[in-house]
Amino acid sequence: MSENIIMPKLGMTMKEGTVEEWFISEGDTVNEGDSIVTISSEKLTQDVEAPASGTLLKIKVQAGEETPVKSVLGIIGEEGEKVSDNEQNEVQNYEETENNKEEQQEQQSQQEYQVSQQNDETINSGRIFISPLARKMAEKEDLDITRITGTGGNQRITKLDIKRVIDQGYDKETTQTGNNTQHDVQAQNISMENVGEGLNPMRKRIAQNMRQSLNNTAQLTLHRKVEADHLLEFKDKLKGELQDAGQEVKLTVTTLLAKAIVLALKEYGAMNARYENGELTEYDDVHLGVATSLEDGLMVPVIQNADTKSVGALATEIKEASEAVREGRTNDVQMQGSTFTITNMGASDIEYFTPILNLGETGILGVGALSHEVIMESGNVKQVARIPLSLTFDHQILDGAGAADFLKVLAKYIKNPYLLIL
């Protein structure tokens, strides 16, 4: 009995997808679970697996074509088995098989956002994604894939991209394409070694990191203000009690925000993630990067396992880490492995800005200068303190609504600071 290959749903808003390429042809045999076709939505790419073992009897949607979610991409069955050309009947057959519990579970797992990048390759320490078939074609034609821009999801190089390069003509010594479109200029991928040329070593490294971050992510920044009256009152009260107890702890707004961020990340784990080499990893532990300005640059020491530390411990470690990097004692602090970063420009009287993601991270929070504003509340004029927040996140990993939800969780802890010590 034939089985339908279905266009999966990669996200809640996805209504249709594009077939990037088929890894097999009609008449080829497949095993259940084999990756047989790559599809993409507006933001994501995923390999679709064979729902059963057998022969690919029919390809319904060709490479480069779009089709609605749940439509039939192709049909697998026994060799020689006849298939209907009536797609409506095939969709109906699919819906009937959905009543089978096992196939419901299989389809549901395809619809979850779990993008498999097992067939992607990482080349020259850069994230260059290429499908197996496109890689074989590139090797056959002796093409340098580092100079080819992929048009698939996550800039994945597909069979169509290789064919485009071959059809347009190319010069192996200079460029892979014969025209000067924006895509082809980008395809030449300026070497990271040349970025920051002429700058001092620290600025050059910063330039390279920032360029890599912008080149490999889809960055979007959300801005909002959060009332901070209770947070400031809490800080002053806690600071006074620490002094009375003889505790020399430098308690700052940054420290309290760091604790609030840690708790928000524990509650909204999708933001506490890294996307590297085609793999998305959501972490249970929070390793918080704290951007620290220096005379000639910026460094980000990391507070490891920040989720296990009290407000006092965070205050001490943030202070010691910042002092260490400013004094050049980078061996005394952890400088890698952060899962989220905070950067504060309040001291420079900046309200909102656009922080750039650290390589691999899903989010970075910018904190602006505290302001006092007059509002109307229940018919009365009231002055409130507000902290402006700028959250930059990787739109490949999260949608705007998800990032807004994280900010909402963070605001809860800022408005209710006693939650920070529970």
C-alpha cells in the first residue's frame, strides 16, 4: 500500500513551503527514515524523511516549487504499484491514515520545530550549509562552495544554486558566477582575516566577531521600558541591610538585572540556547556573559552557572570578573561558553541601542539609562522610574512574539524584585 510524503509544518505561521531538492529520483528505492527531500519555509529548512520503505513511485512537487502545508510531495509504494494522478484523493487518503495513532505521532514530530542539519557541512570554521546532492555536484564541477551564496533556508546551498552557477559560467580563479548581482558579490565571502585590517589586535578581533555574527544570523531588536521603582527600593533596602550586617557587597542595578535575566532564562529556556555548526542546543544551565567596556575595546567575561548563584554571589563575581579583564588578567576569568549576554550603556546616558549577538548565542539584552517619567494613574499624576531594555535575538531561532514573551517574563522579575531572592 502506498504512503504519501507530506509537506510538514515548520512553524505555527507556516502556510506553504518550498521543495529545495529531491535526494532521489522516481523509481529509486528508499528505507523508512531516510532523508529524501529538503523543504524550506520563509525562515527554516528541514530534511523530510521517508515515511515507509519502498520505491519512490511519484514526485508530485518538483524542486523549486511551492506547495501548501500537508499537501502531497510524493508517493512511496511497492515497485510497479499504480498511483492515482488525482491529488485530492491522495490528500484524502493521507487524512484517513491520520486516524492511525502511529502516523499521527510521526506527523506531529515532523511539525515540531526540530530542524535537523545532519546533512549540512561546516567549512573553514564558517557556517556554510550545503545539501549532499549539491556537494556532489560542486565536487564534480570543481567549484569553490565558499564563494557560492545559497538561496535555501539558512543560506543553504542547493542543487538549484549549483546549476545557476554552472549555467551562468564561472572563472575558478576569480568568481563562481558570470554576473555582478548582489547575491554573487556576497557569494565571494570576504575572508575574516581581512576584516579589521589596520586596526589594533583587539579591535580587529572585535570586528571579525561582529561581522561573523551579522553574516550568520537574522538579528532583530525589540525595545521596551519596564517600571523599576520597586527594583530601586529593593536595591536600597538590601544595600542598607548588607551594610548593617558588615557585608561588603557592591550591589548594583546591573547585578539585580543579571539575577532577573537568569531567572527569566530558566523560565523561558528557548532564549538560553546556542546555534552553532547547524545544531541548536537549549541549555539547562545559564552561563551569563557580562559585556565590559575597556579603554580600547570590549570584553565579555562569563559568569558560569549563574543560575546557581545568589544575588550576593553574582554581585561579587561580576565585580571581580570586570576588574580582571580591565587589568588584563583574562586568565583569571572564563571568557567563553556564555549562553546569553547582558550589556549596559546606562552610564553613557544611552536609552535604546541595538546590541549585536555574540557568536552562537540566541539573545543579548541591552540596558539603557534609567529615566523618570510622569504618568497618569487612576486620575492622579505620578512619577515613575523606568529602565529601557533592548533585546536582540536571532530571528532564525525565535519569532518576535517569542522574544516579546521573554521580555514579559523578565519584566515580571523586575517589577517584583523580592522574587529574586526566593
